[in-house]
Amino acid sequence: MKFLIVGAGFSGLVAAHRLSNAGHTCTIVDRRPHLAGNAHDSHDKAGVLIHNYGPHYFRTNSQRILDYLSAFTEWHPVDYTIKSHTEGKYWSFPINLNTFEELIGKPATTADFEAYIAKHRHNIPDPKNSEEVILSQVGTRLYELFFEGYTLKQWKLHPRELDASVCGRIPIRTNRDDRYLAEEFQALPKHGYTALLENILADSPNTSLHLNTDFNEAREKFPHDHLVFTGAIDEYFGRKYGALPYRSLRFVHESFTAEQLIPREPISGKSGFWQPAMQVNYPGKKVPYTRIVEIKHATGQQIDASTIVREFPDDWDTSKEPYYPIPTPDAAAAYKKYAALAEAETNTTFIGRLATYRYYNMDQVTGMALAASEKLIKRFA
Ligand code: FAD
Ligand code: UDP
């Protein structure tokens, strides 16, 4: 069987790998000039390995997905730790016992923090949105300090308009565990995501990749029996029910030589770095960006230079990348109409973050692509 696969991100490349190893022929196209989709990483002019489309922290609770990917990469273990910067100082974040001590300005115990929470948390048994989910855990002061402004900037929506899962995915702890993420396995592919996905492609027989190639051009050029589509579902259907809402981002890069970094050492406390952590969030309403990422902290690259990337949330239109589906009830309802059309398409399989309009992580889309490929392999056996 001949498969045409649109999108050379995790979803498309994993699907091609499984299908081609089951004896099928795969043609992959991507309109961008590189593979790996939003997980693409590369060395910039300063020689620093950067994540081109925002920081990508690999993590998973799935041994099956970890085993699958581990055939194509070694891992560089990272405890992803970040900071928040607001009211003129750095804070430990996500909220933990250190954050509480910073708030009250003196040493405290877990019992002290739990007593604070018991006194200040709002009694909301079943939080229905992103405001309620944080208020119900820590109360107004910590919600306003860290979540309200950040979320307004990021989504141009109030937290109470957003699904509880948006802010609810940030852990809140009363001990001193300050890791940003909760999953069991947290590490970066040792040589980056692009190298990992290149290895997957290299292990895919009878597979060709055509970059700078849009689906509109490819659908005629590459005859196929079945299509696997990992692009935006509303675009596939000509936006016949209107465009789904997305949020975009603008990334502003700045590189520093070793000499430029020296005067900043008192800020970072570490030489060769610009800021004290791989990511610093800026929840304040007056700062126009949401975070500054200095990925060298996480990659462990040994290089004197460093690069920081400021992330400015941006309104989306069709000339921009649709980075985030918007998790509101209205958007979910609009997506359902397209999902019904997708369901009726027998010769196309829709997988991945854009085609299912869900803010999935890399491990989740890998799992989705593995499952969809197994189904297709059985169907076309
Ligand atoms: P994509 O990576 O979006 O790949 C789809 C590809 O299809 C793109 O390359 C696109 O150019 C191509 N395409 C689309 N339409 C067409 C068309 N019509 N014709 C040709 N080509 C087309 N995940 C994590 O696990 N951890 C993180 O820390 C993390 N951080 C993130 C930070 C940001 C800022 C963003 C935006 C995402 C983050 N993610 C993170 C999510 C991660 O990027 C996705 O899970 C993953 O990239 C999804 O892979 P995909 O193949 O489904 O989609
Ligand atoms: N968030 C926040 N303050 C922060 C970090 C996150 O309010 O300091 C909220 C915000 O709404 C954000 C969501 O939590 O969109 C999820 O944060 P995460 O860091 O997981 O976002 P991503 O990396 O996916 O952009």
C-alpha cells in the first residue's frame, strides 16, 4: 500500500516508521524546510543548540513509549527546574514550600504551608475552569501572583474562560520538590529532537521525505492509497465551518558571547549563563512576554556563549503558525463539527496535535501515532 503522510513531526515520522517497517511505502511531505515539526532544534549562529519553536521538555509516564524512542536516542537526564520573576524578584516555581517561605519572608515547614492553604484556599469541590482550579488549591494571593497575569497574556482570555486543565497541569506541592513537571521520566534526547527523528527516518525503509512541500501540491504529485494527515483539521476541510481558534507566539532570540555574560554573573550565579534557570516565567501584566528560556541549562551543552529566547504571545491568523489550540468550551464545540467530517473520511487518518486539535505532548502524539499505525497495518494486512 502507498501512504502519503502530511507532516514530518513526531506524529508523521513515527507513523511512517511503523507503516514502512510493515512493508508499506511511505511518502512524507512537510511545508517547512526541516523535519521534527515544532520539536525542531538546531545550532544557532552562536553555536548554541536551541529549541526553535519554544522549549520542549520531554517527559513521560509510559514505559512503552520510552522503550520505543530509546531505540533511536540516548537520554540526557534533566530535572527541569524553572523560576518565576514578579514583584521585582525571582521566586521558586511551581509553587512549593520554598515559594511559601519567599512569600512570608521567613523559614517554614510543610505543616505551616498546609495551614496557610487550609485558611486561604477557596472551597470549590469540582473546579470548572482555570481560575477555580488554582483558587481551590492555594487561594487568591498566590493565584494572582503567578497565574492570573500570565494566563491573560498567554491566551488573551481570563483563566475563568479556560478549561481547568490549562492551569491545572502545573503541579502545586507543599514539600521542597521544585521540578516543573510531574512525570516519572524526564530527560532530553542526548543529541536533540532533530537527531532523534532523523534516526527514526533512517530506520524507515521505502520512505521518502519531501520538505518545502505543501499538501495541496503533494496530493496530486504523489498518488497514494491512504492519507495520514497531521496538519490542522480545519485547514484540511477548507475551513468550511470557519477557522478554529489558535494562539500564536513570537520568539525573539538574543545571543551572548562569553565576555558579554561575565557582567551578568551576579544575576545568574553561574558562569556562561544569562539567567538563573533554564526558564523564567514573567507573570506580571506590565511585561509583554510570558517567559525567557535559556535552554543551555537543560541541554548541558559545553559552550561559552549562550542564547535566550523571549516568548511573546500573539494573535493567530492564517499567515502565522497555529501553536496552541485554545482550550475553551466554544472551541471544543467548533472542533467537534470537523471531527465528525474526519470520522466520515475512510481514506484519511487524522493524528497529532493539529489534526485532533488537542494540546498533546510529544510522548502522547508518539503513542497516538503508534496506535493508529497498528490499526492501519491490521486493516491493510
Ligand atoms: P507538529 O510538530 O506540529 O508537526 C506537524 C507538521 O505538519 C509541521 O511540521 C507542519 O509544518 C506540517 N504541516 C501542517 N500542515 C501542513 C500542510 N498542509 N502541508 C504540509 N505540511 C504541513 N511537548 C512536550 O512534550 N513537552 C514540551 O515541553 C512541549 N513544549 C511545547 C512548547 C511550545 C511553544 C509548543 C508550540 C509545543 C510544545 N510541545 C511540547 C508540544 C509538541 O510540540 C507537540 O506535542 C509535537 O510537536 C506534536 O507533533 P505533531 O507531529 O503532531 O505536530
Ligand atoms: N501558567 C501560569 N503561570 C505560569 C506558568 C503557567 O499562569 O507561571 C498557566 C498558563 O495559562 C499556561 C498554563 O499554565 O498556559 C500551562 O503552562 P505550561 O508552562 O505548561 O505551558 P506551555 O509550556 O504548554 O506553554
